[in-house]
Amino acid sequence: MPVMTEPVHTGEFIVSEGNNSISREKVKLAANLTLLPGTVLGKNTATAVYGPLDPAADTGLQMAAGVLWDHITTDATGGEAVIIARLAEVHQDLLVWPDGITAEQQVTATEELASLDIILRQGERA
């Protein structure tokens, strides 16, 4: 019998969030992306467009600004998505970090999320 693996489901990384969707925000995403729920995002400060966290960037994308709620694929014009922007606890093992991120960069991003009251928890599932 073949082994089947389920992907992370929409919002599965959430441990808790504020009432009445206060934790969520609808934002614009960059073009040509395919992202999973729990992807840590940065925000381009010049355009206010979100994209995957990029520690090597100097556009604002190097600073953690939220966590993607659902699967998303954007086209050449970009798209919209819901993110966890504030007041939430998230399961750290279900977050999607950029390839090659160092431990130090991940600590910095975790602190940036904490400044938004997005707290990483280990071993807790929603």
C-alpha cells in the first residue's frame, strides 16, 4: 500500500489567535509565487507588497512581517492573501522558513514576529 503524506492544512500552524479575526489581515502579495500555509513573510517597505522572508534583501522583505494563512499561487500581476499579522500563537515546527536561513537569522525573525505579538510555540497543535 502506498504511503500518503498530507500537506499542512490552511491555518494548521495556529495554536491560538485573537477573537473575531483581529489577528488576520488581507494583504497584497508579490507576483509569481507559490506558497504554503505557515510561510513566514516580509513586507516590501516601498510598495507594501508582501513576499517570502528574504534575509538577504534590503527592501523590507528581510524583516518578518506575518505568516501566510493558506496555500496561494499568484500570477504575473501578484495577488491577495490573508496573513496572521498580530496577536497569535503559532506552532514553530509548522512554519515555512526560507531555504538557507541561518539559526541567527531565524532568531532575528522570531523576535520580529514577537514584536507583532506573534509568538512561536513548540509541541502544541491547534
